[in-house]
Amino acid sequence: MTIGEIVAQLGGSGVITAALLIGAVKFIRDRAGNFVEAHIVEKIKKDHAQALEKLKAELARSTELYKGNVTKNIESFKFELPKYGELWNSLCELQASGDTLWADATISHLVSFQAHLRSAETLVRKHSYYLPEHHFNQLQEIIEAFQSFNVGKEELIRLRDAQIDPLTSVQEAINLVQQNGASWQRYTRLLGEMRREVRSYLHGPLEIPAS
């Protein structure tokens, strides 16, 4: 039975009763709707607040971790820079001595080159504990190239000063010059690669990403 049918049966008093009933139903429905709406809004606010606090906590942790890594890298940089500087100076002196020996293979130039080679070898061993493995391997390869150059120049000087068959000495000398040229090109190339690698490694820790 509908409200209209109820009103028809009750007459005038039914109209009042129906009005009250309709008003009560509307009031309850509105209150219930407002309650549900307020509850939903409050839940959304609470969820958003929790998510925001979580993001803030994660950001704080990430910031502290980043600061710690930057500080650690800077301290490492300060510690390693003098060692790389000492190594690089020694290698530059060795290269200059090698270039001189390449241009003029004399006993005095050979002795000077060998002294620089021993110094560089000592420094590489001395600082090997602090060097990243790939840098140590690169330095070892560079030293080996210089050692090959040293052996070749020794042989060339010995051959030049020895009293042997000219034809044999000429061909052997040509072979040695070619071998020494290959060693010279190799250590020159390796030093260039090492320079780029070390510059990238040393400058990397101080680079701060743009915000």
C-alpha cells in the first residue's frame, strides 16, 4: 500500500500523519546521507594524511642516506686524490723519459728511463691497496707496456754496440724498432685511457644532481 492510499483511508488526520512520516523519512535519509558522506570524506583525509606521512618519512631517509654517501665519497676523494696525483706525476715523468729514449736511444737516456720505471712500479705497488681493482689492472697494463719498451731499447742499444754481421744486425734492428714503436704507441694509448678514467672517477663523487 502506498502513502497515497494510506492518506485516503485515514482522511484529514492521515494527511498530517503522512506529512510527518514523509518528513521523518526525509530527515533520516538526509542525516544518514550526511553521515555516510562525512565518513567517506574523513576516511579519504585520513588515508591521504597517512600516505603523506609515509612519503615524508621515505624522503627523510633517502635524504639522510644521500647526505651520508656524499660525505663518504668526499672524504674518500680527499684521501685518494694525493695518491692519484703522485701516481700520475710519476707516470708522466716516465712517459717523458720514454719519449726521449724513443727519439734518441743512448745509454744515459736508457738509465734515466729505467730509474723512472722502477719508481713508477714502486708507487703502483705502494698504492695498490687503496686503488679500485680496475684502476690497478690498468696501471699494471701500463707498466707492462713500459717494460716491453725497456727490453726492446736495451736490445737495440746492445745490438748497435755489438760487433756482429752488419746484415744480421740491420734486420734485427728493424724488427726491434718496429717492436719498440708498438710498445711506445701502446703505453701512450693506455695512459690516455687511464687519464680519462681517473678524471671521471675522481670528479664523479663531487657531482650533486640538480634539484
